[in-house]
Amino acid sequence: MAERNIPVREELLSEIEEIARAQGRALQEVLEEALNSYIKELQWASLKSYGRQKAREQDLTEDDVDTAIAEIRGLSLGSG
């Protein structure tokens, strides 16, 4: 495992240490979880942006997407 010294504002570090203590977890575990969540959030935002761009290129609306998904799943979007 690689180690780096990364400067963190004292107030932020104190908050993270408090969270770790309250959860009975190691500081490293809390930091890794936070960083993983941040990375996943960025990846998801990138994927949504890509989807919006492709939808604009094909002049699709949200309703078009819902209909296509329903068709693929063999469902009807009618009033049941």
C-alpha cells in the first residue's frame, strides 16, 4: 500500500477523526471510504453527462428512454 503525506485543514481532520471515533473505525478506513465514494460520484456524474449528450445527439427525451426500457423488458407503459 502506498503512503503519501497529504495536507488537510486541521478542522477537517478533527471532524474526520471524530466520525471515525464515533463509528469505532480507523481513520484510514473512514478516509478510504470517503475517497472511494467521491470517485464513484465523479464516475456516475461523468456517465450521466455522457448519457445526456448522447440523448441530445439523438433527440431523445426522458419519455423516449422510459419507453425503450419498457419495450426491451417486454412491459407496457399503459395505465395497467
